[in-house]
Amino acid sequence: MAKNLEISALLDYYGMLLTDKQRETVEYYYDDDLSLGEIAENTGISRQGVRDSIKRSETILLEAEEKLGLMKKSERLKNSLEQIRRNIDIIDGKNMKIYRSDIINESIKKILKELDKLDEIIMN
Amino acid sequence: MAKNLEISALLDYYGMLLTDKQRETVEYYYDDDLSLGEIAENTGISRQGVRDSIKRSETILLEAEEKLGLMKKSERLKNSLEQIRRNIDIIDGKNMKIYRSDIINESIKKILKELDKLDEIIMN
């Protein structure tokens, strides 16, 4: 059974769509790198049952990304946020060194606070 | 059958999770405000079939939001983006009137471009 490296990342976005049992098997397999036999032992499911559960979970996760595209969107969001941070830094540098405007400084602080919030929302 | 006003909004986020037939019935009902009888006529499904399809779709949409929370997240993202825009405007105003820095001006333009991208990603 070939491992699909995308699965681990998709778990962060769509893990909630799996049943507890499905999530358990697929996390053992992808996050903890256990063998099918080890997972069977840990969960009390047959080896074939573990394999089926993982396969079914993979299908759910891949279909969710195909339909909702959250992982792809999230990458684009992160890229844009990084660009914004970079340019805020430039403005901040200029302001600190040359203009020393309190109003600009205050606005920069508020923007940085919102950027942190955006990061946090996107991350979970 | 009581209409749940949240459903129309949830369709924008999770419509892809429905089958074509489910999406069709629920859009007729919530977006076009057709009666069950009218939808039955349009789709060739029985009135009871239409009702079942809408109920099932509502369950799928509400569960998706409960599990993934995209609508709630999206509202929070929009709020933060609005705050950032507001503060960029303040910086822009100050810069235009007083400091006239080309470097700041250029960074503001880049940030506004990224904010537009973020809006677009969030909106669809």
C-alpha cells in the first residue's frame, strides 16, 4: 500500500470529516508511521479492516479537497499574508527611521495584530 | 417545513458537497423560493422526494459547517481584512498629505493588491 504524502496535510484540514475510528487508523499510519499489523494490534481491528479504513479515509480526504480546496486556498492565503507582512515591514522601517509618525506607527501595530489573527484562523 | 435562513449562505460554502440533484432542489427552495409542488414539477421528483432531498441537503450543509466551520471562519477573516484596509487607508492618507514617500506608496499599493486577492480567495 503506497503512502500518499498529501494525506497527512489533508488530515489537518478535513480530519473532522472522518469517524473517530477512521481518524485513529489513518493517524497511526501517516502521522506515527505504524505498520498495518501494529495498527491492527493497537485498535483491535483486523489487518484487512485497518487497510479498508485507511483506504476509505484517504478517499474522503482527497474528495473533500477536490470539492472544497481548503488546502490549496490556505496556501494562497498564506502567500498573500506573507507579502503583506513584508510590505508592512518596509513601511515600518521607513517610518521608524525617517518620518516617526505616531499615527502610522499605531496603524502598523493594528495591522500586525490583525495579521496574527488571520494566521491563527487559517492555521486551525 | 420551516425555512432555515442559514442554508442559503451555507450553500455558498458547501454546495459542492451535495449531489447535483440535491443542490438543484435546495437552490430552487432557498434561492428561488419555489414551493415544494413547483420544485416537484420542475425536477420530475415526487413532492415527498423533493422534501426528503431538501431535508437531507440541509443536514449535510449544517453538519459540514459544524465540522469545518468555514462560514464562521470566513466572517472572522473578512473582519480582519476590513480592519487592515482601514488602517492602510490611514497610513496612505498620512503619506499622501505629509510625507509623500514613494517607497511607502509602493508598499501600500502592493498590500492593497494582496488584500484584493485575499478577498477573492475568501469569496469563492
